[in-house]
Amino acid sequence: MNRSLSLQTLHGPLHGQLELPDHPRGLILLARAHHAAVDTIIAANLAARGYAILAMELLSTQETHFADATQNVPRLAQRMLDILDLIRHDGDMQELPLGIFATGDSTPAAIRAAAQRDTQVRALACHGGLIDRAGLQALDLLIAPLLMLFDADDEFGPQAFRRAAAHLHGVHETRRLDIAEDPILRVAAWFSLHLRT
């Protein structure tokens, strides 16, 4: 079953799509500040593994016209919390073990949201992004198992992770991907391990 969803904000609606198989093994929230081809590929691969996928925008169409919109961590984190509330009150999604997959600019927002919804978010996988921008409080409070993946040519992400690592008290793992390595196998293995019902 596929459903379209929308979430109203002061700056316009956020649009999303839920892909729900007959007997999902869990729900993956794919929250993105902007479209990326790799997100679509990972969503398709996770769906093929039996997960329900909620792909949701964090910015309205109006906001995407501002160059710095993806850098506003507090706004993106609040949007993610609003989406988590939507999940919690939706009959198709509320009972499914929940993981978040985030990329780039949405990574620190995902960590903030997961830290505040520690009984709802079971696992977190992030591909790139500056994790330290989540803030020390969120890093200290995060209990959801965290996988951080970095591309081979990513200079800044691993540095940010090293700064943040001392404040991570839960299960966490970081990997630098080989050149042209598909992150899907590591992401799928992480969710398979931590999203068991």
C-alpha cells in the first residue's frame, strides 16, 4: 500500500510518501532536507528487504529557495519531531519499530530528534553530515544505536565525529566507505540488528 501524506507548517506543507508492505518488519523514516539520488536508491533497497518506508521532506517548497535553509538545525529538528508525532498517531505506522535514515544536512537534526524521542526511535543510520552540529545536549542524551557512514573523500564529517564521540554514551559505530562503495549493505545490516521486534 502506498499513501501520500502532508504536514502543515507556517511556511507551507511538507510532502511525504509512505510505502507499506503487507507484513513490514519495521518502519524507516527517510527525512531529507533536499532530494538526493542515493536516498531514493537506499529507500528502494530497504523496501525490498521488507521495511515500510516513510520518505518525508523537511523543507517546504518555499523554503528550498533559500540557500541556508538546510543549515537551520533547530528548524529541521522540529520538523523531524513533528513527523515523529505524525507517526505516533498514525494507525499504519505507530506500532512498527522505528529507525531513521538521514543524510548530510539532516544528520544533526535527526540526532536531536532521536535524543528527544528516545522511547520511539530504535536506531539511527546517517550518511555524511556534521554530527557535532546536533549540540552537546543531544549527543549526551542519544540512546538509539547510531551508525555514521562517511564517503572516502569526506574531510569534514569524520573530524566532526571525532569531536562529538566523547559525548556519545550509547552504541555507536563509524565507517569510512570505500570509493564507490554502496552504503546500503551497512545500513540494512544496522537496521536488521537494531530494529528487531
